Amino acid sequence: MRRLPPLNALRVFEVAARTGSYAAAAAELGLTHGAVSRHVATLEAWLGQPLFRRDGRRMVATPIAAMFADEVGHAFDRVTRAAEACGRPTTRRILRVSAPTSFAMRWLIPRLDCFHADHPHVEVVVGTVSTLLEDLRGGFDIAIRRGIAGERAWPGHRAVPVLDDIDTLIASPALLERRPIWTPADIEGHVLLASETRTGDWIDWLDAAGLPHLVGHPRQTFDHFFVTRQAVEDGLGIGIGPLPMLEIDIAAGKLVAPLPKIQVRRTGYVAIIPEHAERVPILSSFVDWLAGQGQRPDDHHANPMAGFRSVDSSSE
């Protein structure tokens, strides 16, 4: 006979610890702030120790409670996947995918209609993270991250290569009409737009372009690449962008790659799933679909950079 803690209280505790806020937990669960507090108190009494400490106006999980919540989150994920695997074949399944914001917006979401056409009973719910270093915590079935697919790279998970990543110079057509860029030297005088999440992009591209003396050139920096991309499209300056995620913009005429021969190869993206989840058919199908989309000819060859020599770079 298992001696389980009160499951309702455990569920509330996991959400409170994950969100870092009783108020956020209450909103996610449809409870009152007081109800969350009572459930946490019930679990604390069962465990015989406090789980949260007050930090200003917030209740923050203690270090041991944070580790406990992480294990509980993984356990709930396993229960959810097991329940979905045992469901009726015609029951609509929900597949939770965690991905970096730019990857989700510019590459994954535009392709989901293709997956849904072949899997009409699967609903893909995409959650975004603002940094590629986001922990692999609960709340998703598949995570997309930049990295390698080595056996020890993602403990407890299996990683499958999805998409190579190659940086190049990008600009808006309107800006290039006013100030064309035919050679690397032509970028002098242009406003350089950069992203905090891709700090090495300009350094590596300038080195590949033979312009290391411009490394100290002033730049306008935004917090995330998707903001930088929009600024480039609006003609505020020129930027460095990952070609596989910008092909839809180039094809639509929103962006141009004016110097396609100058490339900087980056660490690509992998799909990460828990090792025990491989037995769930829909997860394997989605990962196979992702890998297939990443290897399609139009993702690597039908672009203005095809056939040119690249410059390897692993810095970020």
C-alpha cells in the first residue's frame, strides 16, 4: 500500500513552486489565493516541514521544495502521457511542445498545418521560452533546444537533430534601395542591429567578412532576436539572422540576404524527449516529422545561400 501525500495539495504545490507565486498558481488552477495557501499548508503538515518562505510579498519555494516540485512535475507528466497513451484512438490528444520564441514563430508554427493534416486527432500546443538555456522542467512533451544530440548531452532524455542553423546578413528591401550593399565594406555607415540572446553574431560575421576592425562599431541592441528581426524588416538597420528561420520572410520579400556567400554556421536545434516517452507513438511520430521538415530541400537549398562555402563557428 503506497503512502501517498494528498494529491490535490501536491498538484497545487507543484504549480505554486513552478510559477513562483501563489497568485499565479491560483489563476492557473482556478482557485482563490486562500485555497492555494490552505493546500500548501496541508502538504507542509503531511511532510512535517515548511515548503515556502516569504520574500517580500512573494512566497518562494525552499531549495528542497524546489527539487521536490521538479520531481513531482515530472511524475505528473508521466501520468499524463500514460493516460493519453491508454486513451481511445479517436480521442483528441494534446501534444505540448516547448521551443525558443523565434524558432516557434518563424519555423515551427508555419509548418504545423502540414502535421495536423496527417494527424487530425492531435492538437499541438506550443509554449515558448525566451532563452535557449531554459531548464528542461515539466510542462511539455517535447522540447526544442539549440544543442547536440550526444548520448550524455541531455541526461534522462533522447535528442534528435532537427534543423541546422546558418547565420547571414539580413536587411529590408527598402533600406537596400536607399543604401545598397554589394560588398562587405558597404555595411559601413549602416546601423547594426543586435540581440542580447545572440551576442556573438556580429563578431563572428564581421570576422568571416574580413571586417574585424568594425567589431567595436556601435550597435543598437534588443533583448530578443524576434524584436531585432522586426526592426530589420522596418528598415531601422541591418542585422544577422538564422537563415532557416527567415526563409518565409525572404520568400515573401520582407527581408533580403544581400551577401549570401558569407555564412556563419551555428549549433543547430534538436528535439528532446524523455527516454521513457519513446513508447508513446504520437511523440515518436512528431519527432520524425520535425526531423523530416528540417531535412527538406527547401530548408537548405532553395535559398540565396545555397552552394556557397560556409564559415564554421560555435560561439554564441
